[in-house]
Amino acid sequence: MQFDHEALSKEISYRTSRSSGAGGQNVNKVETRAEAMLNIWESVALSDSQKTRIVSRLKNRINAAGVLAVSCGETRSQNRNKQIASERLLDLIRLALEKKKIRKKSGIPKSVKRKRLDKKKKQSEKKARRRFDSD
């Protein structure tokens, strides 16, 4: 399933806060940590089937209001943190919409069966040679 990146990125809202870590004097006065948020149920860019698939796959990351949020506070730049957070959000959605391949059971190859039986036969012959013959 595909989705429109451009339309979805326009629906992302941001919230900023003070970040921990490096930043020198800026760390106490500049809000560099960014949180990208998307309300799944109110999104126009996603179809209903895509919305249900995302909610079922990412239910632990979506709050009660239906908002999927991803935060980033790695860099000193608020704009770069917003960019990273929105990329992560879109990657999460892309991964949630991917269809998983169904595993097909395969039979045991004949060569593997033959090797196992040969090994059993050799082991039984070894044990038979150890037996004491009273004749």
C-alpha cells in the first residue's frame, strides 16, 4: 500500500520543548527538541483501510485521541530535529503499511533425510560392534 508523502507531511503538526544534552547555554533557554504528531483518524491523505492497518500495527504508539507522535532532540537545531522527527514518523507509517510476506512451509529435502538416516545407521553399527558376542 502506498501513500502520498507530500499530502501526509502537510498534515504533520509539531510541538517543541527544551531538550536535554549538548547545547551549552542554549540548552536552558531554547526549545530545540521537536515532536512530530499526526492524527491518524483525521488524516485526509490516508484511506480508511490504511488507517485501520496503521492503528492495528502501531497501537502501542498511538494515544487515546488517535495521535501518533515521534520526538527528536538529537541536534542543536530545532529545524533539523523537526525534519528528523517527521522522517521517522513517515518511516513508521510506511513500515506499518507494508504487507508482510506469508511464509510458505517447505518440505525437508531428500538429501537431509538421507544424511540423517545414514548417521543413524552408522551409529547403530558402531553400537553393534561394541556388543559382546558370547559364541
